[in-house]
Amino acid sequence: MYELIALIAALKQMKRPNMFLWNLFIKQEIPEKTSKFEVHTKVARRRMAPFVGKYAGGKLLEKDGSSISEFEPGIIKPYREAHANELLKQQFGETIYGNALDIEEIAEDQVTQEIEFLDEAITRTENWMLGKLLTTGVVPIVGETVNRAIKFGDHDKEVLSGTSLWTNEQSDPVEYLLEKQLEILEKTGVMIDSICMSATAGKAFKDHPKVKERLKYITADVIRVEPRNLGDGAKFIGTIPEADLDIYVFTDWVENFETKTSEAIIPAGEIIGGKSKSFRVHYGAIAQMVNKEKSVFVGKRIPKTWVDEKNDLECIQVSSAPLIVPEDASSFFAAKVIE
């Protein structure tokens, strides 16, 4: 049941879970033919290679003046016990109604469930990586044997205070968003069109007196509110038509594999802004042993099975080596708008 070619074909046909943030910002997924490959992005319209440094304790330690033109992304490779072959060894049985059970079909369903489980785990890690890049400017590559990160230029992140906070009536959230859009346009030539807010930031935005005032007295050309659920923790709040700027509230958590605690993709009180479809994902090739020989596989998801004779187990693994890259490292921003 676990022939490699069949598993690869099944993974290619598998539909990605509905990940709102990924669908909003990712434009292209590119499988690379090598494990190391050139990565270039723009910083304020100037093309450059990224900086690489160590990532620990939430801080990036950069090597001054150290730049690279080639990068090897970390490999995500969750695995689990495989049980389909056990089912195939069983004989055809009968239900209490006397209908024969096709064990082969049940085994095929078991294989599908196993690779879907592993694929979804990788997808959530990718979504977490994208969230980290958008909120911190850093793509962390952290695991049991790896502890590093990649950074593209200087990340634009503000921490508002005093009368600028969205909980203060003297602030103006709509004007702030318009100013950030103009600032990025002037710097990069990119017109951002999407703002994603945490639930608390979204509430502060909707409850702000100046936002309510605009809705009450000014035409719909200034701000248009059309709340609707998009699934996957996302809700469309409305549009600022004069700037073609869509506003969303996005709430999703993942379990941090180091601390085992729940972690919000967009931290409480924060917002992120960028241009839709302005990031791409490169997938490094992965080397695996097949029939005692090393082979290199190209693709977004690479499966593998093996028998653990010592523990009398059969295992299935799905590997992926993603690297998320912005088109322009200065074309997105993050801000903490409430305390």
C-alpha cells in the first residue's frame, strides 16, 4: 500500500487545507531542483541577497555584513505509525448486516488519512512561518538539531504609544492605515491592499469613535463595512475604497513545538499589512535513502516509508523544505496598536 510513486501522486492531488493567510499572501510555490538554491528579494526596489543569522529566544543575532546568494532551508519531516498493510493482511469480513467489507479499500482510506494528517501538520508549520515573517520580519528555522533564521532587510514594525494607541480617542486608525500605505508606496512602489488584524486590534478599530464617526456622517466612498466570515478564523470587516484597502480580522493559533504552548499567528493587539499575492515559496529538493541508495526528490511534499524492526513498527513520513520569500522586503509592515 505504501509504494513511493503512488504516495507522491496522492500528495500531488491532495487539496491544501483552507489557510486564509497563505491564500491571501502567497502567489507562487516553486519546487527547486537542488537542496541549496539562490534566493534574492528586493529591499525598497533594490535587489539583494538575504542575511542569515541565529534565532534564539525571540531575537535575531545577525552577522554584520554577512550576506549569501545561496540558501538551504530546513526540512520539516513529521512521521507516524503506518497501519494500512496490517489491514491488508486481514481477511475479508462481514458486517452485522452481512455485507462484505473490502479490506483493500479500507487500507487505501487508511493511507489517505495518514498522509493527510502529516500534510496538514506541515501546512500549519508553513502558515506559522508566514505569520512570523509578516509579524517579525524573520523566518525562523527551529527544531531539535537546527536553530537559525533568515531575515530579508529591516522589518517595518511599530509599537504605538500614548495618544497614538487605537484605544485612545485622539488617535485615528483609518488615517494611520492610509499613511502606512502611502509610506510603503513611496519607498517601494508597491501599493499594499490588505490589512489583517488580531481580534483585539479589530475590536479597537471597530469601536473607535473616529471610525464610527466616519461611518455615520461620511459617504461610503470613505469606508465601507461589509462584515462576513471567510472561514479558517478569518472575517472580512470592510474596505477603505479611496485606497482599495481591505480589512480583515484573523484569529488562529498553533502549538509551539518547542514550548508546547498555544501561540497566536497574529499576536494580540497587533496588525499586519501588505500586498496580496506578494510572497512566493521555494521548496528545496530532499535527499532520501531508497533501497539503500540515496536519491534526490523534487517537490513540495516528499513521502517515505520504512520498517522499524527493533520496535516492530512500520512508519510513514512526509518531508518538505519550504522557504518563504517576499517580492520586496520593505513592502509589508506590522504594528502593535493597543497595549
